[in-house]
Amino acid sequence: MQKVKLIIADDQVLFLKGLRLLIQSFESIQLVAEAQNGVELLQAIDKFQPDVVLVDLKMPVMDGIEATAKIKEKHPEVKVLLLSMYHDESIINHVIRIGANGYLLKNEEPDILKEAIETVAVKDFYFCDYVSQAMVKGLRQPAMKSETSTSSNNIILTQREKEVLKLICKEYTSSEISNQLFISIRTVEGHRKNLLGKTGARNTAGLVLYAIKNQLVDY
């Protein structure tokens, strides 16, 4: 199995060094670079072309939120996992909407961090329980509903697209969806591309957000 190429970004030196030692103990993950702010992170992405970046929410020069938006604009294929000390539902919903592929608290256990990096590299998103709960609660708020209601009311998905979307929300890979629905992987990717185009989602995490909002899945 090919190792996941990872870049980490955090302005706290002691935390960064501890994170480095931890990640170096994960056999499936290759740490290719480190950064202490969003500007350094973007430069490192250009140079090392990682699969996943693990980014602190609050950094000097350019914070994790601004960095996420710029990464998704310039390198949409790179998966972004945000790290934070704060369990703030409004922040969680905001970063998912701008394209983040996952959100983790800094007090998570090492095995959760490893699982999140590996999962997001393969399945495009990783939502732990508190992120899923924040998304569901956020979608019930009038402000967010009004923000997305116009576009989603006019979207018509085919039955097959709904089937693919439901399996995506269950964290199935394209290969697993192909086997489940007896269609080719290329066809699965075609449906995924159509779903992204129709819903305006930035990535698979955005598709999950759409599915939850429109009650296409139970979360």
C-alpha cells in the first residue's frame, strides 16, 4: 500500500515537534514537510504535492480557514484536515462549507488521528461524531437554510445519483460503490462528478452536507 504523503502546519513549536514524532510512528503515513503558517503551507504544497494536509485553525500570517480556501482554489485534489482546540459548531460548519475534508480536536487519541488521515486520503472526508452532530444542528438553523435553499430546491437528482450519494455518505470508496451497484468505477466517478456539478459542492464532504440538508440520509 502506498504511503499517504502528509504536510503538517502549526505555529506552536512544541506541539509541532510532538506531532512530528507521533506521525513518524505511523507506518502508512509519510511526513514530507512542515509549516508554521498558511503562507509556508501553500509553498510546501506547491513543492511536495501532498495527499493530505493537517492544518491548525489558528496560525499567524495566514490562518487555517484562509489557507483552506486558498488550497481548495489552487489544489482541489489535496485533502484538508483542520486541527483546533475549539469545539465550535459554527466554525465546523463554516470550514466544511469552504471545502475542508474534516475537522479534529487537538485532544484526540493518536489512533483517531491516524484513522482520520488514512480515511480522508481514500474516501475524501472524515467526520467524527461531534462534526456530524454540528453539521446536523447547523443545517437546522434558519440562517444556513436560507443560504442554500434556492440552489438545492432546483436540483433534480436521478435515482442512480441518489444511490451513489447515499453510498458516498456511508464512506464507500468508488471501488466499493462499483461492486455494490454493479457498475464500473468510471461510471461511479461520472456520477460523482455530476453530483458535484449539480449541487455546487466543493468536494465529497460538501456532498455529505447536501445529503444531510435534504434528508437523503440519516445522520
